[in-house]
Amino acid sequence: MFDVLVYLYETYYRPDACPEPAALVKKLTAIGFEDEEITRALGWLTDLEEANHEFADQYPQQTVFSFGIRIYATQEMDVLGTEAVGFIQFLESAKMLNAVQREIVIERALAIGDTPVSLEKLKVIVLMVLWSQGKEPDGLMFDELFLDEDDDEPRLLH
């Protein structure tokens, strides 16, 4: 699923630049992605779009400028793990994520069903949340999200 998400980020400048779902499925299949992987990724993106709308409607605008401390429930800590929570806190303290974006990241991370969520997957989730909102990470944030000693090629920054 995450390979599909990264492919979409690297290929399309923004979500509305993606082809219609049927054409996108054909294209992803032709590239070599498995049907199950495509279905999971597109379902996850659909749910992300719904989360963006739900959180935007549910939280008042001042929540974006909230400087409170997020207390994680035990269940959230169990699924996310301390490394993921620490990274989310780092991004928020560095003003790379606001409170609403943080909540969407947490919701989408909990939705993948991995326990604990790996840091690499969390980084993709953060990038996809920003991408879905039409926000481009600045250079330093992009480096933090994707510089990895194991990567042979750098990620594309739109």
C-alpha cells in the first residue's frame, strides 16, 4: 500500500491531478502493483479525504493555532509506539504540523492496523496528509521525512 502512495505522491503534483479511479487502477496495475495493494491504498486515500473534511468541519479554526499538549490514549500509544509519537511531537513543535493535521495523521496511522507503526510508514502518512491538503513540505521538512541511508534515489519534491 505504501509503495502505491509514494508513487502517487511522486507522480502527481496534487490529488486532483490523478486520473479518475478506474483509469488510475488500470495505470497502477500496468505498472505492476498488486490489486490488493491498489485497493488498500485508494481506500486509505478516500478515507483520508473524508478525514480532511470531517476534521475541518469538526474543529474550530482556532484549533489550528492550538499550543496545548496532546495526551495520547493507551490504545493510541500501543498502536503508534513511542518512536512515532515522538516524531509527531517533533513535527508539531517545529511547526511542520498544526493540531488538526496532527489529529489527521494520528487517525490515518491508526487506520493502517500496524502495531507499532513504523517510522518510515508514519513519514509517508505525514507526507500524504500534507499532499491531500495541497501543502508542500518545506525543504527541511522534506529532508526529515525522506532522507534515509537506505534510499538509492532521493524522493521528488514538487
